[in-house]
Amino acid sequence: MNTALTIIVLAIFIFIIVFYLKRAKEKKKAQQDEHEKIKAYGESINEETRNKNK
């Protein structure tokens, strides 16, 4: 009984860790995508400004 309970608790603990790591990875990817969008927008504004000054 004790062994089975230990195995169940460890399985739940591992599941929680894997779930947390998966969410952290998705969040980091979303932040990187957002950063790329902001960077591209900034570059387009810079390019427009350069073209106006010529």
C-alpha cells in the first residue's frame, strides 16, 4: 500500500513538473514571437524615416 501511494505521488509530481515546463516553453516562444513583431515594426518605422529624409 505504501509503495503504491509513493508511486502515485511521484507520478503526479512528475506530471506537474512536465506540465509547468511545457507552459514555460510556450510562454517563452510567445514572448519571442512578440519581440520579433515589435522589432520588425520598429525597423519599418526606421526605414520610412530614412526614406523621408532623402
